[in-house]
Amino acid sequence: MFNPTVLKAKIVSLEALQHKAAIWRFKGKRIVFTNGCFDLLHRGHLHTLSAARELGDVLVIGLNNDASVQRLKGPTRPIQDETTRAEVLAALLLVDAVVLFDEDTPLELIKTLTPDVLVKGGDYVPETIVGYDWVTQHGGKVEIVPLLDGHSTTGTVGRME
């Protein structure tokens, strides 16, 4: 049964995330973080999120807000608004928290959370990932999840045009 209260409870402010993270750490939980626009959730996203979740006990997603997506992807994006994107991610059982951010990169969010594991898709090189230095300097790891060929929001939108 759909429970909107549970769904909304997973979409948190930065301050609420700090509180949750303190509790998770107290309980000895390993915190995994990834980020993105997640404009049209597709199989490639699910592959990356599932692999990320397996690397720890808690999965936190940093979600670019609408203004950030538009700056990064152009005036025709996002396709779905930030509330819809956040709720879709929060509805996934493998996701423990979703936090929106306005910056072009999640560096400040990463510094606030200091995850045990930072995860990105296979189109990145670890040392070039935003937050790599911070996470590794604080004893964490950076993991790359191989991409699934043919699964991207940009590719999907391109096929529709």
C-alpha cells in the first residue's frame, strides 16, 4: 500500500540528513552516497543505485534541483520537476534518503555528509570525481559502477525527437 508519509520522510533537508547520518554512524552503518539529475529514471540508474546500495548499509542520493539541472543540461531540462524526481527516487526500497542541492556540484553536500563510499557511474575516472579528495582523505572509498550501454536519459530523449 502506498504511504506518502514514508515517501516524504525520505526526502530530507541538509540539516535533517546530518541528524540521520549521526544516528546511522552511531549504529555503525556504512553510508554510501551518489548524486545526479535522475531526470527520467531508467534501467541504467537502477543498475548504478543497486550496485551502490550493495556497497554499504545506507544509500543517500544527492539530487540536483531544477535550477541546477537547467544550468548543467540546458533550457529544455529537467523533463520532470524536482519534486517528482525526488519522490520517484524516495519510492525505491534501496534508497534511504534523498537530499536536493542547488549547486552545480555536490561538493558541499559531500563535505557535510562525509560518506564512507562515494559512487559514480562508469563514465568517470575516480580521481576526477567531485568529492574524491575529501572522501579519500577522510578514510572513505570512491567506487565506479560500470554503465549499462544504451541506457541514458539523453539517449532516450534523443530517440524521442
